[in-house]
Amino acid sequence: MLRSLWAGASGMIAQQTHLDVVAHDLANVNTAGFKKIRADFQDLLYQINREPGAPVEPNSMIPNGVQIGLGVKVVGTTRMFMQGSLQTTDNPTDVAITGDGFYQVTMPDGTIAYSRDANWKIDANGQVVNHDGYLLEPAIVVPEGSIDFSVSPTGAVTVRNPGVVEAEEIGQIELARFINPAGLRAVGKNLFIETAASGVPVVGNPGDEGFGTVEQRMLEMSNVQVVEEMVEMIVAQRAYEANSKTITTADEFLRIANNLRR
């Protein structure tokens, strides 16, 4: 069987995955805190029909040999953590991160997840939570009846009591960062969890060395660029077509061989 059939098939499968990644990016173009994903490819094994560097005579060798590749595969989907654009809102609990760092979120099982989503809420108990009711870590509780919820660029959270001029600090936002954030595992709901590849989190306050700051009444939007993704879609489509042509041509070779007569 012709190797080109399988090489072409591997190319079509890889481009299907490529398109899946692009489609996911485009679907989340308006998801707050979303980070785009890139498909990474790697060539497959080679059949060595003539070893490069094999000696021919005592003083000479084969310069390049014959190495025939067997196709391609997707080896990774790399998440790109570039800063997304900031969108001004009128919501005092929208607190975007500018720079490096993740919010910490307490999951229902008590473990910690990490997020760039800055769209926080205050529940019936005054606790600061995300869309799904998961608590911000460390927990911040807004006293009943307080006003002027405010967050400084360094993460200090203050409120005022009615009739009192001086603000009261009720908590401190902390951020976590990783030596390899691309190694985090995405679990949906704008959340990531730590893995061996990401390394352990380093926790600090916004504005500390190596950490970004926070901006109140702002959301960090998705860093997906629609034009770039449309170009990637065209590239994936044309590469898929080219690989399908390879299979068609290989099939034609086999048809010609099958029709040979003595």
C-alpha cells in the first residue's frame, strides 16, 4: 500500500483537530478572561531507506540518505496567555487583572481552581462568588448595609457604612501565578486546575513583584482575534483539501497499477 495514503489521511485528521481548535476559539470570542488556543503539529516517524552518513569508502560517506516521512499528528494545544483587551463596565464587582496572575476560586470539593474571569458577584450572604457560586479565595464577605464597595489596584477591598466617612477594609484579593501557565488543565466554566506541568502556584498580592494589578469596573475580554482565527480557518481548510488530493492521487496510482495487463 502506498505510504502517501496514510500520510494524507494523517494530514486530514490533523487539520480536523486544527479546525476544532479554531472553532472553539471563535465560539469564545466574547467570553470574559478566555485565552486562545493554538494547535501544535509534529511530523511522524521516518522510514530510513538509506542511512545518512553511512560510509561508502574509507574517506567518503552518503551525504543525505533516503528518509521518507509518514505524516503528521497533533501533539499539543497551547493556550496563549496574552493580555486581553479591557472593557469598562458600571459594575463595581467587575475587577480585571492587568498583567500576570489568576484569581483563586474554592471549588465545591474544597480544592482550589484558578481563573482570569473578573465578573464577580455578591451572594445573599455577602460573599464574593463567581457565576456558579464558587467562593473567591481568600474569602471576602461584604457586611450587610454597607455601601461604596471599592477595590484598589493592589487588591485591598473596602466599604463604607452609611453615615460614616472613613472606609473600612474588609479583605485583600490575592493572585496566583505559575512558572508554566500553559500547563494548567482547563476544566470549563473559565477555570483551570494545577498540574505537574504547570508547577505549584506562587501566591501574592496584586502589584507585588511578578504580579499584575487589578482594575475595578473593568472586564478582561477574550484575547481571540477574529481576523487571525478566520485566516487559521482558511489555512486549515486548504491544508485539508491538499491532503485529500494526496489521497486521491495515491488512489489513482493504485488504480493504474491494478489495471496493468501482461
